[in-house]
Amino acid sequence: MLFIGHGSPMNAIADNEYTRTLAALGERLGKPKAVLCVSAHWLTRGTAVTGMETPPTIHDFGGFPEALFQVRYPAPGSPEVAELARAALGGNVAVDLKEWGLDHGAWSVLRHMYPDADVPVVQLGIDYGAPARRHFELGEKLRALREKDVLIVGSGNIVHNLRRISFDDAAAPEPWAVEFDAWVKARLEARDYPPLLSDLSAAPSGRLGVPTPDHYDPMLYVLGASDADDRLRFEFEGIQNGSISMRSFSLGA
């Protein structure tokens, strides 16, 4: 399982230390049967999965160079894996056949890991009205998919504050961003998950680190799907544009 800090959409077409890390990660892990991606950029009412056979590439951003809008990531979908996810989650899970596809939280990461776009991808929508513990509990239910060779990927950012962003790629990390990122890292290393599911405003720099939960919540699905024997490995660390943590980690990979 992976949590990937995806950062700027420009990482999709960049050649830098971060993107080379993703490429090496894909090589190391090999190709799974499918990827189930929980992206910060698909927020839903209730829980949903994409069930189409050919999900479109969604360019869910604006103000970037035309080259980014020309990118297509033609990975197939998997109605079979969508059904596995729906069955594992139980309850009222919508299967989306036409409204969504692969947003940049998914394809900007996967095009580096699996550049041939030959691994089926299913996205899971984040129920934006649900509390943190609910996302973690849904992750627990998704654990069964690991036995089916489905790679669970959460794509977001532990620290994501666009109001404080610097558009200078060489900007120094904000001290509060470093502080909150380090606090989360310590909780992960200690397998101390309850504080990560509680009121983050009580955490060091939590209010600034997570002004909204959309980019933070994908991590909770990955933690929920993990077990005590999963080895934690930090695949990448760093703060991009001053206020975005690119911390990425694997569990049991």
C-alpha cells in the first residue's frame, strides 16, 4: 500500500528527484492486478467507485501550461475490482459509470510508476461529509482487496495549504509545515494512529497544516487497510512550494 504526496499537477510532466522516486517505486513493486486509488480530487456525497472499462483522463485544474492538458493516461478501468471494492465496503456504495474517471491525483502519480498505462485503475470517491474515523474504518474494510493483488494508493498531501503557497519552486519550507509534517511522521513511526483521527487543530501547527481535510483524508484509508506487521518505509520526504508536504510512504510493500 502507498500514500503518495502528489503536490503540484506539474509533477506529472516534471523530471525531478520526486518523479524519479515514483518511477523507481513502480519498478520495485512490480505490476499489481489493479490499483485502487483514493484521490484527494474526487469528493463525493457518500462513497463511490468508478466502474467504467475505459476511464477518461480528467484535467481538473486551471492556469497551467497547455502541455499538461495534453497528457492522457489511458489505463483501463476494472469493473471486477470496482465490484470487489463495493462488496468489501458494503452498504450503499455508488458505482460511477460516466461522471468521473482518472483525475490528476491518480494519473499524475501513476504515469511515473506505470508509464505504459497497462495496470487497471479504479478510483474511490471520498465522502467529504464523513469524519476522519469513518475514512479509517472504510480503509479497514478495503484490507481484503490486498489479498486479490490490488494495490491501494492514497494520493493527497499531509500538509496542503494553498493559501500560504509560494510559486517559487525553490521556496524554503514554512516552519509550521515542517512541524506538522514531523508530528505526523512520528505518529506513523509509533503506529500511534488515534491522534491522526482526532481534532488536528490540537496538533502542532495542525490548523495551518490541514486547513481542509481533502488532501489529508486519503492517508487514512491507507492506514486503515494496514496491519501491525506491515513495514513502514518513507519513500520520499520534502516540502514543495513552502507549504505542501511531499511525504510519501509505503506500508507492507
